[in-house]
Amino acid sequence: MSLFYRQTPSKITVMAGEHLLTSTEGDEQVAGVESIIQHPCYNSFTFTNDISILKLNISLNFGVFVQPVTLPDSMSDIDAGIMATVSGWGSTSVDIGYAVQFKICAVEVPIVTDDQCRQIYGANDIADSMICAGDIDNGGVDTCQEEKGPNSVGRNWASFAFGPSPRNWTSSRKKLDLGDSGGPLFLGSTIIGIASWGHGCASPGYPSVYTQVSYFIGFINSNS
């Protein structure tokens, strides 16, 4: 994820088994990061190949609250209309005075076809290695995006939202402290997407755009 683009590993902490951000419940596992492997073809302008691998300094203990994800088959696609699950903490608005969720949340969002996503964002903006999801007709549940202007497309810094927000964000493109960027998109226990970019916060007419994990199985396996 471009969240880790040019970041220093020693300044990043990974917490597994987290549920409530405001308290310690005893199931958390804290790890440092030894190295960050950014995809060599990542493009910070188009957000293509927006995926990174973090190598931790300890091994995590799997149990009820910490489990490995299942990877999809290489180059597999998901049919449009299938309901996937996005989860995380973070902002419920990109507007100033946003509300942040401190308890992990999840919502279901429908998969959108590449063709429909290209009609919305532009034929050259949606690569085959991206997957779009969101309720285009109604909005209301989705991941949140930072915007560069009232009608612009922005990077996905906040990873979760319950509802739509006004499109009046006018800041320059910079990282905002809105929660956990890069919320995962799941189909059952299989991770199919990593939040990447989009427009607004659960805005009708605009699905969120995710890195499609199935296109990067070779990259993941060769660096694991």
C-alpha cells in the first residue's frame, strides 16, 4: 500500500488481535517491522501496483483473535454483484470534524465491474489489477477517501465509513490522521482487495478502488 511508500520500517508498529482502540483487552500482539517490500512497479500517480509486504521482527501466535488470511487463486476475478466485506477503524467522514470509530467495524459492499468503474473514473484510471466495490446507487457504506478538491479523486487514507459525507474537502493531497489506511476487502476468509483510492466517503455514484490481490500472488509468494 502506498501508505508505506518511502516509510522507515523502525517507525512502524504492527498490532494484531486489536479490537477496541481505546483500551487494552489482553489479546493484542505487538510487533515491529524489519523491512518493507514495496512493489517494484508501484506508481504513485496512478496507484497501480499499490501493494507492500511488511516483514515483522517476531512471529505472531495464531489463535481466536489472530489468524492468517486465505489468498485467492492467482489472476482470479470476482463476479459483479457479489457481496464482499470491508472492515477496519477510522473516519466516518472526510469532512472537517470527522467522527472516528474506535471499535473495529465491518460492512458488506457489492463488487462493481471494471467496465462500470472505468465509466465512472475514466478508462485509463482503472487497471486490470484493481477491483472496485461499493453501493453506487445509494452510497451509505464504503471506505473513506481523502479528496484533493470538491470534485476530485483522492488517496484512500481512512479505511472505513458508515455513511456519506459532504464533498467539500479542499485540502492539498496529504496524509490525514483518520484511522487505519488500507482496510481489507474480504470474501469469506479470503482477502481479495486492499483499499487504495477513490472519491469521497460512501458517496453515491463512486465505488472505492482496491488493489486486486489475485494479481499479485507471485509477488506475495516470492517475498514471503
